[in-house]
Amino acid sequence: MEKKTHQVGPGVARIDSWRINVPDEAWLIERIVQDAGEGRGGTVFTINLDHLHKLRHDAAFRAAYERATYVTADGMPVVLLARSTGVDIERVTGADLVLPLCRAAAAVGIAVYFYGTRTEILDRAVEHLRHEIPGLRVSGVEAPPMGFDPHGEAAREAAERIARSGAGICFVALGAPKQELFANAALTWSEGVVYLGVGAALDFLAGERRRAPHAMQRIGLEWAWRTAQEPRRLLPRYLKSAVWLFGYLLRSTLGITRDGPLPPEVTVEPRSKSKIVAPAPLSAPRR
């Protein structure tokens, strides 16, 4: 089979030199469904302050982001940073993507796979999705063992199983940076699947955790809601994110860019060199 190439939109914004190339949720869903339906694999990452902090210290995480097909702005601080540069961009989170993307996939017969978290959470999340979307094709669910190595042999075998299952889209719920490392590695071991890092999205669907009210999400206070629920785990993360944000704003004020060279663009056959181009209408997937 001839290997398909990525067709990726151009960069929309850069934060600390990291490319964000997704303007809004609808654009991304159209792109993912097209890519999956035409057998093009890829990765979708949702960049937030925690990721931006990790990117300064984790070489493997940087390598995964440099190869990412689509990068969204996850979190109002990232959205506001992008808007401060004159870019009108929308917040797109993994938690917000799962349900509408599953609907879009079901509409054209693309199968989905769920990888990560715990078996009981996967089962409840998938049950909820099947109730909401009766035509949803789920080609597999799998929870990796404790101590899972995203670059190990078990990860390779999982990627091969996912590809063999016939899935066009795989939701990966391992948390950062593990889910991004696995998604990036999976593309080197098998082809034809679009991997999305979705963090705690399946926990929300399964009712394992409660997501912040929409009002808190809109004003950028979802982090406070989550911290109140899991202070021991999340407070150190958000403190590090706050330190990163202060440092970034200080560097921007002083005109200092990110250390090291800019990451290379990974776009091949870009749809446009100057603007986002509306995707073509969806069609049934070609398998």
C-alpha cells in the first residue's frame, strides 16, 4: 500500500516558539475525519501551560511535539497569549473533542479505539458514548499495565494491535507526557491511525471525576476547580505552570526568545502557505 502523507494546516500562532496550527474545534474535527478516512495517520496534542513547562525540560516530549500533526490551544492562558499577538484562536481541549469527534466519525463509518486509564473507566466511558452515539464503531479498548513504558515493547505491540483493529482514530488517555510519547512512537511502528492525547477526558465521561462548570471554564478557572478536587497531585503542577508563565512574560518583555532553534515545521503538502483553508466536504472513508 502506498504510504499516505500528512496534509496539515499552516501555523496559526507560536507560543514560546511552539506552533499551534488549529484555529477552532470544527476545523480540527473536519481535518481528523478526513485524514482518518483517507488512511493518513497523525498525532493531535493540546498544548497548555503544563506542556509548555515540560517542553523546556524534556527532550523526548519536545521531539514528539516537533512531529505533531495538529496542535491546539488548551487552556485560556494559552488562548490569551495567542490573542495578545493578534491571532484570534479558540480553546480546544481533549475533553471537549471526544464526544463531537466520535459523532463525526460515526457519521462516516470510521472506527475508534480507546487506550489508557483503567479498564473500569474505559468500560463506563464507552458505554456512555455508545448511548449518546448509537452508530459508533468501537474497534477496541485497552488499559496498559502499571509502569507502562511508552517506548517499550508492550507499547509497540499495543500500537500494532490498534492498527490491526481497523481503527482510524485512537483516543489516548495516559496523561502528559506519556500519552504524547506513546502517540509519537506509535506512528513509527504502524500507519493509518490518528492518535489524540485526551488526558482526563474519559474520566469525565465515565463519571470518575466532575468537570468544572462551563462558567468557570469560560473565564479560565477550570484549573482552580481541578486543584480543589486533587490538590496534592495538581497544585505542584499549576505552581510550575505559573512560574513558566511569569518567566515567559518576562522574556517576552525583554525580547528574549526560547532557548535553542525553532522546531522544524512538519507540514507536508500544506493546504495553504498563508491562511487556513476550509476543508473539503466529508465523504465516506476509503478502506
